[in-house]
Amino acid sequence: GIRDIGVTGVQTCALPISRRVRRPVAAATRTVLPTPAGSAQVFVPQAYEGGYDYPLVVWLPDASQPFDLGRTMARTSLRNFLAVQTASGGDPEDRVWRAIDRVRDRWSVHPRRIYLAGQGSGGTAAFRIACRAPEAYAGVVSLGGSFPLDQGLFAAAARVRRLPMLLCLRRDAVAAEPTPIDRVLRLFHAAGATLSLRIYPGADDLSRAALADVNRWLMEDVCGPAAAAPQRCAP
């Protein structure tokens, strides 16, 4: 099953993997706006309303793996978020802010609901960027990317401990290298910070189960724990 570990209380519970109907994602990919090669891609939710300030998810892909923004958001939520995939090349933090500015210039973004998310090395970069400027982001999600240890990211622990963080890992990756995970848990416990750690079977970091949980985790932060089903909330 899926393990969910909240580090501040170090609680573990088993979550069942529900059966989901597989739907084609071709319609979802049309909500990703065409852009010049190498620039940030933008995902616009279905039934977008300009008068509503949407949460924004900024995706940092792993350069060594293919990443499809439309498919990823179809598995996350088609309605709950604006999303943008950072451009390739250059400084990761600069790419994040250029991507945010691109979305803000045209669409309605809630300024206090900007989340970083990444796959693989992109997830590790998301942790690094968010912990260095925790007031700028509402939370950070990593799918398959480890937390960057030994980089002094908790030097300002009072600021970082208020930043919600979610780490999703494959079971086989944890079994192969358990020591780094133990060190991460010890670090968060010592700093009094909060990390939700979820472990999944399978070989896909961007599985339906993982991305459905990302949606729930984000919506609980946006709307509160009662937001169990995909929906939008009042700003």
C-alpha cells in the first residue's frame, strides 16, 4: 500500500489505492498553451474563470526524463490549479521566477498559493529553492527527488519549519537506499519542521496514485482537510 509519514508527529497510516477509471488525456493536453521552443509551458484549468485567484503549481522536470505537463495535470486535477512547466537551461531559481511572471502576466494567480513541484532532480531543486525563500511559496512537492542534505537549508529553521513539504517516493528506491531517508526524517524531527512522506509501489514517479495524492495534499492546504474531492474554494 501507500505509507504516509507526518514527521512532526511521526505517524504512519496505510492508505488504500483506489481503483480509478482510465481516461484519455488528449483533451487535457489542449489546455497546455503552445509556446516557443525552450520557453515555459502553461496549463490552464478547464472552465477557467478570470475573477478567481487560482493556486499555481510550478513544475520543475527532471532533465533526464520525459515530462508531459498536460498528462501530469490530467492525473492531478483538470480544474483546481493553474500550472506552469519551467523552461530549460539557466539557473533553476531564475527559471522558476520567469515562469511565475509569465503566468501572472496573463492569468489570475493567488499570490500566497504558489507551490513548487518537481520530478526527480527537479524535485530536489524544488526543495532547495523553496527552503532558501520559504516566505515566497505556499508549499513544495517532490516526486522521486530526494531532499538535499548537507546544504544548510535549515539554517533559518524558524522560517523553513512553517513551509509544508511533501515527498513521494517509490518503494523500490527507498528499499535500495534507506539511509538517506532516515537522515531526512532525523533532520526534520530535530528542526521541528513538517514533512509528509509517502511511499508507493510501481516504477512511475508520476503515477496516478501519487498525483491524485498530490492533488489532495494541495487542496487540503488551500481549503482545509475537508477538501477530499476535487473542487475549487473561495479565495
